Amino acid sequence: MQTLTNKTALVAGAGIGIGHAICKILSEAGATVIAVARNTEHLQQLKEKLQPGNHQYWSIDLSTNEGQQELLNKLEQFSFPHIVINNLHIPAEKKRLINASKDYFSKNFTANIDHLFVIMEKTLQFQRAEKFGRWIGISSMTAHSGVPGQSVYSAQKAAMESVFINLAVEEGKYGITSNLVAPGFIETPSVLSRIPKAVTDMLSTGNVMKRAGTSEEVAAAVAFFASPQASYITGITLPVSGGAELAWYFT
């Protein structure tokens, strides 16, 4: 059922894994997808998977001021989005707090949302005029817990959650919703390439479902939030975690 026909969706961090799955499900729902990633090879692979349409595949480095301005320029030329999905992940060096400096934090903790503030004003003006807007952030269960050495990553996700909740408060009367999806342990190509199998096997059982999640399961939650049917839901963070938050100890 194509519920997003005539809607444009911007997906930052579209290259592989969760971002790839989000682009695919939105194109199946009828949306025109603007896929943004740094890796041109990943974008080409994505192009082969999406439903036919006027989809855009932009290779942009959103970690730079130049890349953020390029994104704004391209949106001005093509179209501002009805749907904004932030799956961007700009990695920071893992450091425990005892070794973290002020400069380390101030340089990194807003890196994954800086581009949003460059495009936000004109995008919101467009969405207000359209009387339809969806902002969906891909957060993490780590925004609500501690992981040794991951304080910046957790802060990045918590900062995004705060911004998106304020968007919900400020823009709701214009027909604009703002929500977040917080994945638990998801087996993505990036995760599988970085983490030894013994560790992924252990993490996969750390929930009541006793398995890892998939990118497609995260994407399904995003597609719901993007849909017209979710028009009365805003300002929430939805765990897609296999129930990892439900118990102190799993048996």
C-alpha cells in the first residue's frame, strides 16, 4: 500500500544497514527518496534495490561545513523533504571519561545533528506550507544507559532525542510530528565487520527475544512514524530492542 505517494523523504546515513533498509521500505511506500551517504559504491548498490522513481543519490560528507552547505544547496534545487530521517553516524574515538577532554566532547557530541540545523529553517517552512512533516531520528538504547568508552556516542544520541522532542513541541500545531526509534543490538554489516562473532553472539542474547534485531525491523518502525496513520503520535522514543529494557537479568 503506497501511503507516501507524492512525499519526499531525506535519509541521512543511507549507505548500508539500517539506512539502506529505511530507503527501501520508504520507496516501497511510494516516497521519493533522497539518499545521502559518503560512499558512492554503497549508494550505487542502493540504487539497484529501490523501486523505480525520481530518487536522488547524493554523495556528501555531512561531517564538514562544506558538505552541510552542499546538502542545503541541493535541497533548494530539488525539493525540501516532507520526511527527514537522521540515521547519520559520524564516529568518534572511544574514550573513557577519565581520559575525555572538554575539546573532545565539544568537537564530537553534536556531530551527528549539525547538518539538521543547516537545513531546518527552510525545511520546516516547506513542511508548514504542506501541512505535513515527519522528523524521525535513529537513536540508540545507549542514550538511556552507560557503555564504557561510549560516553560521546551516548551523548550524541541523547542530544538528538532532546532536539527532536523540542521539535515535537514547537511544530505539532503545523501538522509536523517528531519521533525517534531506539534500536537495541542490530546485526548490520558495520557491526559484523567490527565486532568478533563471540561478542555478537553474547549481545544477541541480551534481550527477551534471545536474538539480534534486523535492519528491516528498525526500518518498519520508521515507516510507520513516516506514514499519515501516525499523525497523532509525536515526541516519543520507540525501543526496537527485543525487550532489552524489560529486565535486569536475562535467563
